[in-house]
Amino acid sequence: MNEKLQSIKNETLAKLQQVRDEAELEALNVSVLGRNGSLTDILRSMGKLQKEERSIVGQAANRIKKELETEFETRKAKLSETLMEKRFALEAIDVTEPGKRRLPTGRLHPMTQTYREIRDVLVGMGFTTYGGPEVEYDDYNFTKLNLPLDHPARDMQDTFYVNDRVVLRTHTSPLEARALLNLEPPFRLVMPGRVFRVDEVDASHSPVFMQMEGFVVDRNVSLADLKGTLLAFVKAVFGEDVKMRFRPSYFPFTEPSAEVDVSCTICGGKGCRVCKGTGWLEILGCGVTNPHELENCGLDPKEWNAFAFGLGVDRITSLKYGISDIRLEYENDARFLSQF
Ligand code: DAH
């Protein structure tokens, strides 16, 4: 009987070393210690033994049973440990490894990039930024800028009226009036913002677009200062080789007034589809501020004078990047925007 017990023990211990997972371990456990297991069989058959033999064999059998149970436990712990180790190895993350997949990142809108670039050029010349509301008094949008109610030039811009006295600003020029009324001259300001006009959407029109106003108020500024400032500005934005042209024009808030053209950024001035064969592209309106505007805003035009210019940020963006349809700049299609 004792020999049989020993051989069950040895066999079990040997097999125990060979089990590879918990299922095998469980099967082995059942075959030895289970209800019909080899050891259980022996324990059960002990009733048939003589009394003394029963106690000796019983003790031995119970000891072996305990030993085996402990061995099973140890083996089980060991198995789950190796299982964990395998999982850890499998799931290990090397935090020093460089990323393989690029996450999509946002970027600045081309108009924002352009705006910041041209703003920075002016900031480099001593300008500071200034802003105001998009819903504006008619008084600031027109009247103070030398456009009284009956002025025919009000028709130059189709206006969204909120009521008799309030409009959606049609340009950034009302910021000139706000600056004159609120700031102590002298000052140099760059004033960006969204502006609104009653326009159908097409390749070159949008009812909402972005302008930027430059405004310099000082004691002795002249048309020459305006021209010098704009030439430096144009070269910084479009490159040293660009040519600039001052063309006489009319704006109620400036006298004299001019429009500025640059040599075509696409063909360099030879004439192409973009410049419609002229070699020139219009980029902004400007002039020496009309004394009426200064007076309307409480400044003595004998002591102070000013110059101003206003440009479309969308237009400069189109010219810089060769974008042929303004709608692309306002529709925010990610496929378009991701190219910049
Ligand atoms: N406000 C004008 C417009 O939207 C642009 C402009 C022209 C602004 C001449 C100026 C200027 O400051 O001097 O059409």
C-alpha cells in the first residue's frame, strides 16, 4: 500500500512539472485528488484494512494528500505568475520609441497666417493693434468718416442695416473714428476685423470678409510718409522684387486718395490670366485723411494730420498663395486648409 502511495506521489510530482497551463493543472488535480482520483480511491479503500495498518497507511496517505495539495497550490501560483509575465512582455510599451503614426494636428487658417504676417510687418514699424465692434453705429461707419446721410458715396457699399442708426460695419474704417475719439495722438494703429456687405457669394465676393486698416495720426505726416510706409510694407509682404504703383482714386475719408497696385505675383508683370493681362494687381485703398474726419472726431486738422490705408486680408491671401476662388477661404474645407 505504502509503495503505491509513494508511486502516486512521485508520478504526480513529475507530471506537475510538465503541466503547461491551468487547464492541465486542473485535470491532473482531478485525476489524483478528485472524487475518483487515484489518491482518493486509496483513502476510500482503507476501510478494508486491518486496524493498525489503517492508521499507518491513513497517516501516510493524508500526509501525501497535504503535500500534494501544497504542491498543486505552488504550481498554480507559479503558472499564473508566468502567465502575467508573458502578458507584460506582450503589452510592454517602450516609451522611448519614436511615434509611428502621426496624429492629425490643426493649423492656422491661411488668412490668419497672412493677417499675422502683415500685422507683424506693421508692428515692426511701430504700429499697435486696435479693435472694435462688428455691429457699429452708422455714425462711425459713415457720417464721421465724411459720409453724411445724403452722400452719394454711401452707395459704394451695400450695407446691412440693423436699424436706422446701427449697421454691420461695411469696412474697418469706423475704427479710425473710434481711435480718434478714444486715444491720445500721436499713434500708429493696425486694425483688423470682419466686415459685412450685401453681396451674393461668388468667386470674388462674400457677404463677410476680413479687412485690415492702417492708421497713422501725427503732427507732420504727409503723402510721402504714406507712400514710403506702403512701399516698405509691400516689399516685406510680397518680396523685394515687387513693383508698386500709386493710382489716383476717390474715398470720402481721404484727400488725396489712391489705390495701390503691385506687379502681378503670378507673371511678374508680363500679363496673365490672374492680372487680366495688365501686369498689375490692386491690393489696397489709401490716402491722406480728410480734415473733415479729424474735425468730426474732435481733432484740430491744423495741428494734426493723418494717413490711412485699408486692405482685404482675403485678397492678399489669394495673391500670396495663388488661390483663385475667395469661397475656398471662407468654407473651411479641411482638405483645402491642410495645404497651408
Ligand atoms: N474703407 C475702404 C473700403 O472698404 C478702404 C479704404 C480706402 C480704407 C482708403 C482706408 C483708406 O483707410 O484710406 O473700401
